[in-house]
Amino acid sequence: MLFLIALLFAVMVPGQDVRFKGKTKYLHNARAVVVHSIDDSTKYVPETIDAMDRHGIKATLFISTEEDPAPEDRFFTQLQVRDLWPRLRKAVGDGHEIGSHSRQHSCKKPDDEAFCAAAYSEYEIAGSRDDILRLTQQPYVWSWCYPCGNCATYPFIQKRIAAAGYIVARNYPNELQNGHVRPDVQDFDENTMNAGYTQVVQHRNSARSDTVDLAALNAKFDEVYAKGGIYHFMSHPQWLDFGPQGFYESHLRHAGRKPDAWYVPMGPLYAFRSLRDRTEVKQESRNTFSVRNDLDKRIYGGTVTLEFAAPEGMAVRAGHDLLAELGQAPQGRWDMEYVRRDGGSLYVTVRPRTTLHFFQPAAPSSITGAWKLSYRTRNGLERQSTLHLQVDGNKVSGTLEGDRGKAPISDGVLEGNRLRLTILRKGNNDEVPVSCEGAWDGGVLYLRLAFPGADAIPAVGRLP
Ligand SMILES: [Zn+2]
């Protein structure tokens, strides 16, 4: 009888339980996706990336990796590719992807089976992949692009590309007929080893079908965006104009910074599809859910977004890390973990192979004290410091004391159990503001420290 009463009571307490509603179609529950890809190792690549970054566009940069070819062998002779690597490394850090465009970019017009068999060697396919892994911090090389659009239709070539670990290969149809068809692919391409795109945005003097009619380019974007599709446009930097008034940057401005679009390179997008489809969410107990898949973490290291119905005020831990609650704006990366509330839904974006714990943070009495704070830096170093907090009303003051000395706290606010403050660390000649937010739960502080220009890192504080 007591059991029955308890059961009845549990069922009748309204709004306390969490319910899994499903995986979202795109990351962040975005309504549409924007993908860009650019081809060739020319001196125009840095300027092109700069233009993308001004408008929040993320791209796959297809690079032919031969480091130092003889001058007569250089493709687009403006540059030796080794001069590009520092800028490419920065681009990877900023959320772009480096894809392979072979090592030497051999072309034959028209191609034939004998040419393809010889040109698609281990040296070109696996070698360029290894160059990218060696010369950038990228954990994997997902994407291939067929030089000159050659050989993309031969199944034995597609097999070689897949065997080297590439999960998607982009084509460039009809280049050999002095122009291109507009593939007009508006979703994932089912043939991932001969994958198309929506349209080209470039102007090659000899190519009759290239368009720089900005109204037509923008209208195609609008069509895909309105349908909630995947808008993938490709360009060759050597066939662009630059500057805010040119067609290229005007189109970037039109397609960029939509608050409900996901900006992502091609490889991570195709990896996301597998991640989304293969991840299973299982309720383990009342407010605990396991998130699992059997995919290779090196290839599928991104995040998925899970929609839950969860009462107001609920916080989420993935493993031991409290997930930061972020706003509506699209995130610049495909592997960040966070939660976002939208009405009655809580969108949880996490790397699978974790356990989610939903909890109502305990009501605060006081967080005044000397908290031992531990965290792991981006470089993998374990750090310990002491966070001295004093609370007066909802104002929080104090210092952070570590091996770099004492840093004062400013703008500290405690709202319910949620804490927000800024730590002013001394730089060389200035103060570096480290913003810090999180929650206090059951005597433990779960914080996220955001250094300027970097993703937030989790920190856990305990009173000794
Ligand atoms: Zn090319």
C-alpha cells in the first residue's frame, strides 16, 4: 500500500521528469545547412578564407599538398603550397576543414581508364592525406576532391578513395566540356564517393556556364534555405573577385550569419549524418540517459543534438562536466558540447559515448569560502587553483589564486544557484578577462572558463 501511494505520488508530481523527444535533423536543431568548398593551392586561398571569416561561412579547403614541386611542375604557379600551411593551420582552429585535392593535381582532358589507374596512386591518395595530418592539427582527413573533376565516375577509383579512409569525395562535373553543370544537390548526396553540390560561385573566363549574376546566386541560396536543405556552393579562389562589392563576398554576406543555419565544412557534415543515424539514446533511470554509438571516435568525433522535454531550471551534466547553457546563435564548431533552451525543449549537444544527468541544482545558502578548483587546459595540463569567493546579496567578489599569482574577480553575480563572474588575469602588459559561469550543486561548483578567443573548458570546484 505504501508502495502504491509512493508510486501514485511520483506519477502525480507534475513537470519533474525529463523525456527524450528525439535527435534533431541537423546540429543545434538548425533549420538549414550552409557548406562551402574551395579548390586548389593558390595564393588567393588566404584572402578567400578571410572573406569567409568575415561572414561566418565554414568551408572545406581542398589543397594539393605537394610541398615543393619544381617550377615547371607547379600547378597555378603563383605559389608553393608550403607558404599556405600556417594560414591553413589557423583555419583548422577556426572551424574550417582541410580536404585533399591529391598531391600533384594531375589532369587529363578527357580522362580515360588508363590515366585514372595511374594517376590515382597510393602516393597521391594516401600521401596527400598523410601530408595534411602531418602539417595540421586536424585529427582526420574526411574529404577528397577530384582534380579537374577527372575519374570521379569510375567505381574502381571510388573504391581506392574510400579505402584510404575518406568518407566523402566531391566531384566537379563537366569541367572537361569547358563549363559545369549545376548539380543542384540540396541535401546529402547518396553517392558519397561522387558527391555533388548545389552550385558554383566563380567566374572562369572560358567557362560559358559560370554565373556571376548575384541575384541568381542568391535566389538559389534562398530556395534551399527556405526548404531547410543543405546549400553547398563551391569556388576556385583564382576565379573570384574580392572586396565587399564583388559577387563573391556579396554572396557570402547573403548566405552568412543566419541565426538558424548551421555553418559546417563538408567532411564533418557527412560524418555528422553517420553520428546522428548511429547514436542511440537510452533512459537508464528517471533523469539519466546513456548516449552511445559504435563509431570510430577519431572519424566521428563531432557532436549530435538531442531534444528533451525538461522542466525549467534543469541543468545537465555529461559525465562529470556541467554543460554550459548557450544562446540561439549558431556555434562555430561541430564538436562543442552545450545545452540550449527553446520553450519547453532543452537541446543537448554532446559527443556520444557519455551519460547525461539532468538535475535541479540545489538552492544556495552560501558559496562564501575557498574553493579548490581543478581543470584541464586545452594542452592537456592539469591545473589547480583556489577560488576565494565572498557573497554579499547576489554580488560575488574575491580572487583566483594559482601558480601565476592572484587575480581579482569582477562582475560576479549569483542568481539562484547559477554563478557568473570574470577573472582578470595579468597578461604581459594588460589584463586578460577570463569569463566564468556555471552552477553550484550539492557543495560542488561546476564552472566553465572561457579564455578570450577559445572554447570554454570545464572546471570543478570543491570546498576542502
Ligand atoms: Zn583543382
